[in-house]
Amino acid sequence: MYYVPDGTKRCGFYECKECGNRFLDVRIAPAIICPYCGEEPEMEIGPDEEMQEADESAKLIEMVEGENVEKYDTLLSLAITGGDYSWI
């Protein structure tokens, strides 16, 4: 599958409020860092630096389970690949 590994039984369907991308992720949380526009905070900081805030801009729309995971993954990936069925 395109967004989640084959055989995934449950995942989250997210939409980023910053860039507008919709995607699936195996993590299920109310909000996560967007893989497209978000940046992971730098964990190695010096003594004079402040800890960066993690911007969790992708909000959970729905939890997807069972055979719907494969359907959502296929539909979302067709939007990314432009309808190219050759990879399926």
C-alpha cells in the first residue's frame, strides 16, 4: 500500500490545517506532525538554546478500520499518482 504497510488493520485519516494534505498514518492521535510541511523538533540543543515546540498541525478526521484501510489507501494514492494504476 502507499501510505501504510500491507496488512494494516487500523489507522488514522488526517488532514493538515497548514498545507491541506490528507493522508493515512498508523499512529492514532488527536493531532500529529504533518509529514509534508511539519518539522520534527531538534532534540539536541545547546545550553543557551530553547526547546523547539512541535507543531502538530495534522488533525485526526476519522479512525479507519478493517477493509476500509485498503480502500482509503488506494483512493488517496490515486490522487497522488494522478490515476496511474500501473503500481497497483
